[in-house]
Amino acid sequence: MNYKLLLIVFVSGLFISQIPASYTAPTTELREAISYEGDTIYSSTGTTPTQTIKTIMFRDDDAHLWYNFITFKNITDTLIINRIPQTNGVISHKGGTIYSPILRVEYSTRTTPTQTLPIQPIKTIMFRVDDAQPWFNFITFKNITDTLIINRIPLTISVIPYSGGTSIGNDTTLKTYLNTIKNYDTVELALNGYMHTVNEFGYRDQAAEEARISSGLAIFKSELNLVPVTFIPPYHQYNTATVNAAKNKGLTRFSTGSYNDNYPWQEKPSGLLHVPVVSEFYDWDVNRPRTYDQITSDCQISLEKYNACVILLHSGTFNGSAVVDPVKYKTLLEVINWTHKKESEGVKLVTIKQYVR
Ligand SMILES: [Zn+2]
């Protein structure tokens, strides 16, 4: 189990000598120190033992009778307004009385001494870049993925292992690039079928589908030295045999379209979490790019309903006469800005692999 914890303990009394009358809460520093790497922050009572994500907790010790309440409140309020969950260690019996009156009033308005504030549901945005494959337009693809990477937007790249009669291993430019970026925390490489042909999945028995997944996994192993966790059925074609095959082959995330996923954001079967696309950069029905408003509003609706959103893009739809179409590229930059605005409001940005309900 990848269980990684950090518990930060401090005593508010230690802050007294350092806090002048004009003390200002260290809002910026606190945010930057904690929120940058996509870690989830829980109080110790809000921790779920089964989670595999990284967790930071704050413990503020030694609240007790008739001590420097103003400093205590300053420190704890700073954590609260910065949405940092905390567990307060309370000395319940000191000087013959349980809690000072002012401490009791303060706690009764916000929480009880042994509880922490209720944790808001975490909203999550993910980006999926589809159809990395041998001998496609690598320059546009790299332009789009690099843009996301340098803007700190986590992305899940769906990789077609074998296409056009050849493996990704034979396109050394693509292979080298994928082997470099796979090491970034913000990059996930997902299995996008095997050959990505029409009806490759959703129309065979389970054994045949497992065989194709195995072929894809073998190329991931030999060319990328990687075991993917996310399965993306080509053309979003799948049936029950497909999800069972994906699960049997060890995949734990399943990403199709929300329009044909009956179990969005659920585990079905157990161990295979569905993480469907809800918003897209391109409208394939009418063959034209979708607008900034369309892309962001679809995502926003899903954030409100499911606390999660996956935005899909295909680098090929950004091709222009000079490699990358500047108008389409501008939409990408605007959506990135919108995503960072959501992040500043508390939305998490993760890869599909990192997503936790
Ligand atoms: Zn695809």
C-alpha cells in the first residue's frame, strides 16, 4: 500500500514571541508550502485507512485553561481560513476546571474539542490527451503535452501501443519522449487498446479482449518499462466483457465517455474505478472545435454534480497549416487559465491514475 503520511505538530504558544501586534496571517507561504504538489490534506480523524494518496495532517497541541487564547485563536483561525484541517490537542483538565470559558465558547461555535471541521468534498479536474501513436504528428502532440506540463496541468496520455502495422518502439522519437515524461508526477501513460481498430473492444468474448490487452501491456513493458493502471477503450467502445477483461489484467481505472458509462465515478466491477470524459475540445459530430465556454461549462456542471471532471483533447485536432493552429491553441491556454482559477478555489488537479473519489 502506498501509504505516505506527514504529520506536522506545533504548539501555538511557541508563536507568541514572534507575533507582533500587527501580525498578519502567513496566508501565501502556507498555501504554497502545502497545496503545490497535489497532496490531499486531512485531519487525523478524517483519514481513510484504505486511501493510497499522500496525506498531510496538522496537529495543534496544548490548548488549555487560561493560557494565551489570542495567540491560539490567531494560529488556529489562520489554518481554518486557509482550509487546512487540524486536530487540536486539548488539555482537558487543568487548574481544577475543564476548559476556560472563552475556550469553551470558541469551540462550541466551531467544533468540539475532539472533532475537526467537516471536510469539504474535494473537487477534481483531470485532462486526457488521446491517441499518442507511432508516426503521427509528433510535433503538434509534443507542443500540446509540453504546454500542459509546463503549466503544471496533470495529464493522462492515452497511448496506442501498435498502430499502422508497427509498435511505438519503432518510432524512437515518440518512444524517447514518452520515456522521459513518464517520470513526471503530473504525467500518466494509459493503455488505449492494442491496435485501436474499430470494434477492437466491445464485440469479442472476454478471453479475446484479455489477449489484446495482454499484447498492449507487453509493448508497454518492453518499450516503456511501465505497467499502466488506466484502460481507455478505443472509440469508447466496450461492454461488460471489456471491463472484466481490464480488471483481470490488473488495470484499476477505466475511462470511457460519460455518454456511454452507466457507472460513472463508481467501481464496477470492484477494483475498477470508472473515470469518464465529460468535456471535449472537439465536436466530432459536426467536425469542429468546441468553444472555451462549451468546454469549461461541461466541466463545471460535472464538478457540481460529481465533484469530478475529465477534459479530453486530441492533439491532432490542433493541427494547422503551420503545425499548430494559433486560434485552437489560444483556446487551450484559456482553458488552462480557467483550470488554474478553479485550482485557486480549492479544486485538485490530478492524473486519472491519481484520482480518488
Ligand atoms: Zn483513442
